[in-house]
Amino acid sequence: MLAIIGGSGLYQLDELSIEQEHVVDTPFGQPSSPIIEGSYQGQSVLFLARHGVNHQLLPGEVNYRANIFALKSLGARRVLGISAAGSLREDLKPGDLAIASQYFDHTRGKRAYSFFGDGVAAHVSTAYPVCPALSADIQSAAARIGQALHIDKTYACVEGPRLGTRAESFFLRDSAKCDLVGMTNVPEVFLAREAQMAYCTICLVTDFDCWMDDPAQHVSVEKFFATYQGAMTNAKAILPELLRVPFTHTPTDVREALAGSVLTADEALTDSQKQWLAVLRA
């Protein structure tokens, strides 16, 4: 099943025929919002509002672990994120859509980054954090409807909630060689891999951050919303085409990411640890 995580401005899917609303309690706390299960283009889909249904959560306040765990426990095996992002490149213009294949973590260590710890040790590879099969499916769907889509970009995730300084913008653009900057895809992308779920995000480019010399091009909340809705309309147009065609099989290194990665012996785990680990391993 596909799970869709809606970012800023996407708090519900109007086209989703709602069948059930799940209020899930996880070992890692409560998800950002109730999870909506329904039918979209005849396919079963889960939807979760990343920032809450009233956008009450800052990026650093989102319970990413609970979100991913709840989606996995409800049967999701693929996660499509929808996220706003600033552009660090001239060719990535406001209103464009892009897919990241790599991530640069520039947050400040305040977020819960892993399901593991507290008696359960694991080290999961994130060399290639985005599922190539799901990314390719999204690219194909966009191509079939004639929607332009930038691919193979590097997304820098910053802590927020403040907007960045020019020094930070230049560092991410010139030193870290990033193409996009946002506040939410980390640790979401890495937790999805720990849960053995295919993950990919469609980034909606809303601004040029603040690296350009012209202050009129710098990011602001006003500019964000002026650009966002048009980009959102284009991103949502991809969804029915994506669901119309069967998904490509998820690669083994994603489906079995925990194989050989968990170092703690099962016999050393508590019953509760075994229960939540079984969900991740499913």
C-alpha cells in the first residue's frame, strides 16, 4: 500500500474516498495527525498530514518516528512525501517540481533520528536513501502526463523554524553542493529505510532561498504561498497516473534493509522491543 505524507499546505486529499480514520498509538508516541485510509483511483491509500491537520507542528516538533511506524503498522510499504523546498540552483525555479536522490543532514541533533537505541543496536545503510524503483515510477508517471520533473537532486535539511542566513545558503550551495533546502525530509527518509519502506519525495520549489543578490528573490512566507498552490496542483496531477500503473518491485536492499543490520540478539530483547521490531521487519 502507498502512504502519502502531506507537507505544508496539503492537509487532506480531496480526491480520496475516505473509508476509515485511524488514531494510532505507537511505542514512539502519537503521529502528527489521524491517518486517513481510503480509495484513490481505485487503490488503497493512506494519508497523513505531516504538520498536523491545522499545521500546528514546526518541523522540529514533528514525531517522525511515530508517523513512519504508524504507516508501516497499517500496511504501507511505500511512502510518497510531498514537501516544499527552496532552490539553491538557477535552473530550479519557483513553481518547478523536483525529486531528491541524496540528502545532506544539516539539522542540529534535536530530532529523534532512529528507531534504535535504548537497548536495541542497529546500523542501517543510507548510502542511497531514496528508493530507486519508487523514484523511477514517479518519473514515469510525470512523463506520461507531460509534467516536467527535475531528478537526482541533493536535498539539504535544516533545523528551522527560522529561515536561513545568506552564509548558510552559500555553504549549502557551494560547499555541500546541495540543490534544494527544506526542513522536514530528515529524519523521515532515514526512518523509512529503517522500516524497510520505499521512500521518495516530490519537492515543490517555492523560492530561491537567499543566496541570490537580489533581495526580491529571497524566501518569505508570502512568496512561499504565492508559488506553492500552483506547484501543488502539478504535483497532485501526478498521483492518479502513478496509481494507475502497478508499482515496480521494491529492491531487496530496501525491503530487507534490516537484514544483518541489527546487532542485538533477539533473545536479549524485551517483549515490547520484539513487538515493535517485528513491525519494522514485516
